[in-house]
Amino acid sequence: MRISKWKKPQQRQQHQQQQEQQQQQAQAWQQQQQQAQAWQQQQQQAQAWQQQQQQAQAWQQQQQQAQAWQQQQQQAQAWQQQQQQAQEWQQQQQHHHPPQHHSGCWGGRHSHYYRRGDDGDHASVHPHNARVHPHNH
């Protein structure tokens, strides 16, 4: 009698264990499903990250274009500076060596007569004495 009494609870325990195992398996399957969903989300996040990477690359390209444009701007500024330097140089040249400026003071008849009168006889070739030249001829 004792043996038969002890067998029944064991059988009950085995039945309960089987149910628990089935529930555990079901829970494990649900966990796998959740993991699969989480993995899909990770995949989607990875795709979104790739898109962000592509956007970042496009932004880098835009940055490079902006840098190239800045370089062009710098070149343009350097060219403008060269232009300004050239203008300043021309102004300096004009200031130091004015074209035909001194010719009015030292050129013309005076320089011509004084050059001819380098022998010391300035008065004979001076414009003021030009009146007496026709009489001498």
C-alpha cells in the first residue's frame, strides 16, 4: 500500500514537469521570436546607420566642394591683391617718374639752347637774343 501511495505523487510530479517543460519551451520560443524581432530592428538600425553614413559622405563631399570654393576665393583674393599691388606700383612709378612732367620745366627751347651753349656762350643762343640774329644774317 505504501508503494502505491508513493507512486501516485511521482506520476503527478512527472505530469507537472512535462507541462512546465512545455511552458518553458514556449517561453523560449517566444524569446527567440523577440530576439528575431530585435535582430530585425538592429538590421533596420544598421540600414539607417548606412543611410546616415551615406549622408555623412555626401556632407563630406559638400565640405570638400566648399573647401575648393574657399580656395578659389583665396585665389581670387590673391589675384585682387596682385592687382592692387600692380596699381600701387604704377602709381609709384608715376609718382617717381612722372611722364613728360619735367619736360615743361627743363625741356623745350631752354634745354635745346643750353645744350647748344655748353661751350660757355649762353647769351648768343639765348631766346632773348634771337631778335638780333636776323640782323647778323
